[in-house]
Amino acid sequence: MEVQVAAAKTNKYASSQSGDTLEIVERPNGGLSVVLADGQTSGHGAKAVSMMVVRKVIGLLAEGVRDGAAARAASDALYTEKNGKVTCTLNIASIDLETGTLVLSRNNPAPIFICHSDQVDCLDRESETLGTRRAIRPLITEIELEAGLFVVMYTDGLMHAGKRRGQPMDVCNAIQAMLDEQDPSPDQIADALLAHALNLDDQRPADDISVVALKVSVNNGDNIRRMNVRLPLE
Amino acid sequence: MEVQVAAAKTNKYASSQSGDTLEIVERPNGGLSVVLADGQTSGHGAKAVSMMVVRKVIGLLAEGVRDGAAARAASDALYTEKNGKVTCTLNIASIDLETGTLVLSRNNPAPIFICHSDQVDCLDRESETLGTRRAIRPLITEIELEAGLFVVMYTDGLMHAGKRRGQPMDVCNAIQAMLDEQDPSPDQIADALLAHALNLDDQRPADDISVVALKVSVNNGDNIRRMNVRLPLE
């Protein structure tokens, strides 16, 4: 098998900095974790909060701490530092080669989509953001790694797209339609969802938007790990 | 302008784990850092060492510590933990948007190639690996960010390719030949160098190999940040 992860990210219109932070890091016992946080409001303050949360989480994951415990620790740290006055959403998607599972941790009102065995599940149970009170827990979903698994997660900016014009984006339908096409790659999905959102907002997004797509498939290629990053500069 | 970074990585033949660790992380004041470490020997022990070094470095960079100071701190930490008995190479390539520069830190006998203004420079001054004594310093090179800048760095496995057959890889010539072609992308360069090395070793690499290519170019695309990762599973 092989895992492909793609992320696409844009700032709120006329904002020089995104309040979303996304990092993809290697797990100490094999596999990788995608960590996505969205700090309250936007701009510099939000960025500082989401970076603090992501930094905390990846530091703990690197020490072998489990995802759920890392999310709890990040929440308590944020609560302590900001006296419960600043919130931050957090998603962690981990390919855990120790357990042979995909582990999803969610502290985000935005749902996560999972497609496996031709069935699309939407994880949308009520979920608390980090930092509002002590002892916040993530919702954890664990699924055995198998070819055909597809996950899409995002920050709430995606759901707000189009609202200004009264045409909010139907994310669920958009994902379903794309997955129905022939074997889309994660970067196609992430790019298409973001492009759809930008179109609904006339290329002037009302919020920071980050989209992550993850796919587990049969390994038809080589045994080389690859990473590609593109960073537009101001 | 835009920055593209590509990394390609493979394990030593018949080794389930690479002793190289590579992470690409966002800088707190804008830009990104590529952190590449190669732990002494190979397999599990080497991996633990290179992960420790990379974790230390990315943790410090996230706090705003400068690259050179982060490299020194990682060396002292490794020296203290292993009593000077274990070494690790370290390269950091940073796009620093605060200073508008590319910053290269090198604690690695393997050279770094920089191409700018049609000139290829090879940074090959003698450089100490981390962990052998106290107060190790990196060699730092800082260059203004401009379109056309191209950097290639790698772990020593690339230079060892072909040695078993008495045909060691001429990395410098290989890079020069590729850069002479029409505007290669970083992923083409990284993939081609790794493929060349694997061919010289009959697809059975004698060491872990990691190659990173980084390019600064005119932004002909959109303002979307993208990241793609491919992880083959056992």
C-alpha cells in the first residue's frame, strides 16, 4: 500500500497571514501525522494561537504521545495561557504504522469525510474546540488501513464560502461528486474543493481556508518517499 | 515569487528504517525551513538519533530561534545525551521572509549546491557533524531571495552510490547536467538524482539516501500554498 496526502491553503482576502496552521510530520514509530489548527479570528493573533497548538501537538507526537493525549494537552495549554478566552480548532489525521490504523482526532465543528468500501461517512458529531474549558476531549475515530480509504478534512473557511452571496458551499455534495469520478488523487480533490470555494467567494475568500485530502491505495509505484511544497511569496 | 521544495528519500537496501530524517516546517515569522539529518550508522539507532536532532531543531525554529543557534543547540544536546560517541549530520535550508533571504546551515561533509545567475557554487568547505565535541558550529550561507535561485542538498548516501562497483556517483556533474536542461522543477531534480544513485547500486542502495531540491522562481501560478506527501507502506 501507499499513502498520499495533499493540502491546499489560502488566506482570507486582503489578509497577509492565515490563521490556519498545517504541518505534516513523521511519527516516531512509523507513519505520519497531519496536524491542522485554526485559531480564533484571523490575522496575526490567530496565527500565533494555531502555531502554538500545532507546535505543542507535533512536539508531543514526536515523543510518542498518542494523538488524543496530545490534543488534550494542547487544549489545556491553550486554556491556561489564554485564560479560556481564545479557542482553536484542531484536526489530527495519523497513519499509525504501529497499530496499522488511520487515527482521526477532531476538535472542530467542521466535519471530516471518510470514504471506504464505496461508502461515504461524515463525522459530524458535536465536537468542542480547544481552549474553552479544562479537560476538553477530541472525538477519536480509528479505522484499519486498507486500500481505498479516502479522508477529507478542512477548516471552517470552506463551509463559509459563498455565504456572503447567500450560496453557501455544500461541501458534502461536492466531495461526493468528486469521489464518484474515476479514482481522483488527493491533490485533485484538495485543489478542486478550494477552487470551488474561491469561485463562490469571487476569488476573495471571507476566511482562511485549508483543505487536506488523504488516500490509502495499492502501491503501484516505487518505494521512494516524496514530499513537495509550494509556497507563494508576497 | 514562489518557492518550490521537493524531497525524495529511500532506505538502505533490506533495511526497514531509514537513518535519515527530513521535515519541512513553517517558520513563525514567515517562510519555511527544510531540516535534514542523517544519524550515524543505519537502522533503528540511527533513526532515533536523527529524529532527536530534527525534533530539537524544529522545536527551536518554531520559537523563533535562528537556524545557526538551533544547530548548535542540537549538537550540544546530542553530545550531552550520547557522551560525544554518536554523530549526526544536519542541513537546514530556510526561506526566511523576515530577512528576505535563503539561509543554509551545514554540518555535513556532503556539499550543498547553489545555482544562481547561471553560476553553480558548491559549498564544500570542511564542515563538522553534530555531537562529536562541545561548541560545534554550522557553516552558514545567506543569499538574497531572487527568482532563479536553485539549491540541492543531500545525505552522504548519494555520494556513496556506485562505490561498491567502483563507479562512485559524480554528484556535481549530475546536478550541473540537469540544471543545464530547460528549467527543471525541483521534483524532477530530486527524483532524477535518486534514480541515478539507485541505478548505480542496482536498485539496492548501500546507504539511506535523501535528496532535497529547492527553487525560487517567478510566481506564474495562484496564491495557494500546497503540500503533497507520498509514503509507501511496507
